Amino acid sequence: MGRGQEAALRFRISGDIMLGTFVLPQEMREKVLTLKPYIEGGDIRFGNIEGNFITGKEKPSKCSEASRQKGICYEFGMPVQNADLLAQLGYSLLHMDNNHTEDYGIEGYNTTKALITKLGITPLGKKETQIIEVRGLKVGFIPFGFSGRSYQVGDIPAAVSLVKALRPKVDILVVSFHGGAEGPQCIHTPNHVEMFYGENRGNVRAFAHAVIDAGADLVIGHGPHVLRGMERYKDRLILYSLGNFIVINGINISGPNGLTAVFEVDLDRDGKFLRGKVWPMRIIGGVPTLDPKKESLFLLRRLTEEDFQGGGLHIKDDGEVVPLLSIAR
């Protein structure tokens, strides 16, 4: 899709990434790299990394042995040999505030963060804001999650304060959050606090509106492992859940969990949403592939209509997304 003359910044955005618990054979590496054209086309290329990169000597520390045996707690240790794929795909920024980035403790988190940085990718770590310069614009990022060390997605007043503090320092401000309940029963976006495994995973609607009211220009959500609808609010775009993306093993990809997409988002210099594009994909063998049936596109359109009365957006059959300018939201 061509960049409109007024578009100042283009994002390519994908969901959860877990690059397997084994060293990927060359055939699978090549399959992963078929996604490169969809990632590399943005000024900012965003994903959410689930898990820690490990050498094989480390021991996971998040789950109890009993919960591991029952299959109710999961820990993701990705071999360091797979990490270079992130750079080869073209990612420029990876969200690291989620419930798997400390599966191997603080040491695993710090090691993974250092490795991502070494690959030339900006890590969006827990309780860390980032400011990067792209195309002459200062772009700020604030991550939110629900771990003990997170900026809490469930604490809206604190979130508002963080946005207001960073707003004067940047031209465009992006909020990324890991929140909401998980699973195929969670494709809809409720307007109440979502509790899951006893954790407050936020009222993500109230959260997204509040941070935009405070000055955010784009809100990127992930965590439910399924796609959720989109909404244009005060001319700003909210992606409520990006779903799974590259998840080689350990994450359910049946039914709605296997529907995914790459999102393209164009903003103007003031942070207003101009247009977007959705490439609908289905995860097969852990790796997304373009879906000729466009199931994820039609799911996104249905959820956007049902949950947000269309969200002030027109989602076309070819995947283009444009504002409905006649609707004031």
C-alpha cells in the first residue's frame, strides 16, 4: 500500500512471538523468513516476545512442579540459536512486559533483553519508557502489563500520569499493553475488568480510552492469544489484541487461536490515524501463512462491528482500513 503524502509514520505490527523450545532446522527457519516482507515494510516494526532465550543450562522458575505436571502453567525457553531470526525478519521494537518474559527469572529476562539489544532491536522492558527517533520524529513508547514489576494495566490513574509525563517529550506516543483474559472464549472485548488466573488483567476498553484522553496516539494490545476488534477513538487507533503470531510450540493454535494478521498503520505528524492494512493469516505448524480465505480479516471486521459498532472504521475486503470520517468518535 502506498504511503499517502500526509503520512508521517508507518507501523508494521504483529502479535505474540515464541520461537520454539528447540533449535529450528533450516527448513523451518526458511519458513519463518517468508514473513519478512510483511514485517520489514514499516518505519517501526513491532512484536510481542513471549519467553526467554536460553542456552539450555538454565532452569525455569515461574511454575511449581505440580502445576507443570498438570499442564496449567507454562514456561517458554527459546534456544539462543533462534534469536537471530528476529533481526532477519526486520523487527525494530519488541514488547517485553508479559507473563512469560520472566519464566527463567530476572536473570533470564535480563539475558533476553541484552540479546535483543545486541541484535539491534529496541526492547520495551518492564517499567521502562523508550524514545526513539524515526523520520525526524521523536516517538515514545510506554509498556503495560500485569506482573509485579509492570506498569499495571489495571491501574488507570497511574497510566494516565505516565502518559502525561512523557507526552511533552515526544511527537508521537504509543502505549503497548499486555492485558485481557485468554483463550478462544475471549475474542470479544468486554467493558469491565477481566480477571484470569486470579490476576487483574485490566478493563482494556477503559484503559485505552483513558491513555488516549491523556495524550497517547496509538494503543497496541496483546495477551488474549486471539484477535480482538479495532476502534478509532478521538482519531486515534486502538488494536485491542493482535493474537498469536509465530508460536512454534507450547501455545494453542486451534480455532480462533490460529487466526492472525500483520497490521499496517499510518499516522500523520499529529498522531492521527490515516489508514491501515490487514494481511490475514492462519498459523500452520507454528508459522503464519497468508490465508486466501481471509478468515482473520472477516473475524476482525465482525468483532469490530459487534463490540464497537464498527469502531469508526471501514475494513474493506482487500484488507485496507480507513476512517469513517462521517462518524465522530
